[in-house]
Amino acid sequence: MGLLELCLLPLLMPQQPAPQGNAASPAPVAASQAPPGDAHTTTAPAASADPTEVTALKAAELAITTIDLEQLANLTQSKNTAVVTRATWLLGKRKDARALELLHELAKTAPAAETRLQAMSALLRHANPTSAATAIAGLDDEDLRVRSVAAQILGRLRNPAGAAPLLALLDRSKNGPPASTPAATLDLQSAILALNDMEATEHLLTAATAIDLSKAPGTGPALTFYFQNLSAKLAPKDEALLLVAVLGHRESGLRRYAIERLADLADPTAVAALEGRLATEGPELRPLVEVAIARVRKQQHGEAAATNDAAPTDILQQLQHRWAAMSQNQQYVTAGFGGLFVLCTFVVFSMWRRRRRELLANDVPVVTDLVAPSDEYLEELEEEAAAAADAADALAAETTEEELAEEPTDADGENSFVHAMANADGSDPDDAWAPADGDNDADPQRA
């Protein structure tokens, strides 16, 4: 329950009622014997009630855990409203299924509002899921306090089926007479807080619209509390759209929250709406609107400048958040699909490389044929090389003959080369051609 609802509970939870009368009443119940939390009301029903009922009621108070429920059921049929209300309160102390059944019936059909309030308050304390239907019916009760407690029951049960009846209660306030004090709108405040307890984010705008048209006093804090708790759970775009829609709401607290939250969201689409509020907003919130506009524009310019650097980091953070939000089984499945994707990619890449190598191997002869010279061209090259070699040999022969023809001779007609060789080793050139020792005898003239 919200803070406001906790403050309202003492007003909405009636204590031990007791019939009043002019005659002398029986001896009061001792404080030590009174139910916890209700020591301030210790007197039993007055003597104006049936003495038998008074005696039975007093016995039930002293033995609340052991008394027969049928006796309490009989007391709820009394013509004395105080006796019925007191018996209803005692039924609320029991947790039997029969006691809950009786409480449901009393909450819906008891003629006295005090009795219906006691029954509904007991159902609120028990918070049994079977009380949802009774609480929904209690939203149509003519008594403001019964409607308030019924709304609290639905909020505590958090049953989605109660959202529509709660919204219907808010919507009816548009057509009813305007309330004069916040105390006259306790049922509307309780309905808003019940929607908050249900976390009904989809009904934020509907509730705000109903309260804006109803002009019910005292509902602003509850509505603002509802928005503060749940608007941030919407997607940023949806939340910005919702907050823009309530910028013109009659409740200043809700407008303040919407302006501050739009500044935090820094949604550029909200700038036009905020600028439109400058002409209509009062002096209390106009400076806040100006600050919000400046923050949104500054954030927009900063994001535009850092988009390239922040984008990879944002993507990584989003992936990390998504991974952390997954259950263990979802993480296993995601990791398995990721591994399978990597494996398939590797296999496809390997097949592509193998196919490419095969194609290159088959294309080598073709490429060689395209690059290698033809046979005719090779024969021409060989013929040209042979002709060049023959020309070189002929040129070398001619050069040798010319050199030999130009060699000088000495006076005796002998080759000067022979003399030069003889002089080089210090021998007589005439002895160069002398025969060996065995041949000297054969030539007497030389000897």
C-alpha cells in the first residue's frame, strides 16, 4: 500500500462497535480481556438490546477462538444493529471458511453501513483471493467508507479483474456532484492506490483523464504517486508520450513530475510541448519548464556529437543487459545457437577456400598457355641466335687474320716475337733452336 493509504487506514478501519442505550449496561469487559488494538472500546451492548443476545455476545467475546460460529451467525440476524455489527467484528477474528462465507454475505447484504464496513474490513485483513468478487461489488456501495475498503482489498489482492471496476469508479466521479473536501474522495484515492498496487501501467492515462475531469479534491497526491511508481516502467517513447499528454493536467503535482521526467528522458519530441507550456504555466512551474527545455536541447546536441563513439558502447551494454535478463536455460539456448552459427560459418568458409584452390589448380595450364611463347616464336628466336653466332665467328676470324698480317719482323727476317721470348729468359736466340744433347753429334757444323 502507498503512504497515503497507510495514513487513511486508521480512519477506514472501524473499531469494536457497541450498541448504545439509556438503561444501565452490564459490567464492562476488562481491558485485559478486550481484543488487541481495541482496548478503548470495552463496554458490551447496552441493555436496550435483547438480554439473551447481550449474554451470548459477551460469552463470544470471552471465548472468541472456541465459540460456535453458528452462534455468531445467529447474532448477525439480530434486529439490533449494534449487536449485528459487534458479531460481524467477532467473525472477522476467525479464519474458518464458514466465517469468510458469512463475512462475504454481510458485506454485500447487511442493511446497516456499519455492518458492511466491519465485514469488508475483516475481508481486507484476511486478504483471501475469494474476496475479489465481494470487493468488486463493494465498489458500488452507497457508503464512501465501504467503497474505500473494497478498493483496498482489490489493491492488496492484485487481481487484474479489479482494474476495470476501479476505473469505472473513477469515471463515475465525473458525473457526480463535486466533492467539497478531500475526505469526501477517499474512495477515489483508494482506487488510484489500488491501481498502483496492481502495477496497472496501461491505465495511467485513463485514470489521469478521469481525475482531471472530475475535479475531485485531494486526489492529486495519489495520482502523482501512481505516475511516479509506474511511468518509468514504460518504454521511453511511450512514457514521453504519456507525460506530454498530462502536461496540461489540473493537478500541479502531476505536471511537476511530468516536466521533471521529460527533462530526464531528454526526448526531442517533447520540446514543442514543453515550449507550449511556457505561455500557460504559472510562475511556480515556468522556471522548471525552461530548465527542462534547456536540458533536452543540451542532451540532444551532446548525443549528436557523440553518436559515433557511443553507439558501439550502447550496443554492448544492451547485449549485456539482455544476457543478464535471460534465464539460465535461455542463456544455454542462445549460446548453443551462437556456437552453431560460428561452426556453420567456418564450414562454409572452408568449403569456399577448397573450391577456390581447385579452380586455381585447374586454371594453371590455361594461364601457362596464355603466358608462354608460341613454338613459331621460339624457332625464330633459335634461328636468329644461330645467325648471330655465325656472324660473331666470321667477325672473329677476320680479326685474327688482320692481326697476324700486321705483326713486325727483325733485320734477319725472323719473327721479333721469338727474339722477345728469348731475351725475356736471358738466353741466346740462336740457341733457342739448338738440338738436344743426343742430336749434337748428328750436326757437326753446329758442334
